[in-house]
Amino acid sequence: MAEQGSNTPTSLLKPEEAARFLSISTRTLNRWVDQGVIPVIKLGGSRRFKREDLMATIDKNRSCGNV
């Protein structure tokens, strides 16, 4: 599947794969999706995740040690 205006194919991850990528449970992943923390692509009754969106979520939530 290619993004509009791009020649690079986009890899979509299943929820289990996305959760593993983020080192979280699928339950946490679903909660974050419901809270709007992580963007999701809905295909029929399935949820899929772009690796780029997951990386952007990580970058956006990165701390500089001032917790």
C-alpha cells in the first residue's frame, strides 16, 4: 500500500505488532488509541498502525529527564 503522493510503501502493523514495537500490552495500546494518544487506521473491523506514527508518538512523549 503506498501513501498518496509517495512512491514508498507504508507498512501497517497489527495491534499485537504495534504493542510489541512499543513494549506495552495490547490493552494499554487500545486505551491509548481510545484516549487519542496514538493514531489508528481503521480497516473494516480491524485496527492498523503506521510505524511512523508510533515513532512520532515516542518522539513527542520523550522526556529530557525532568520527570
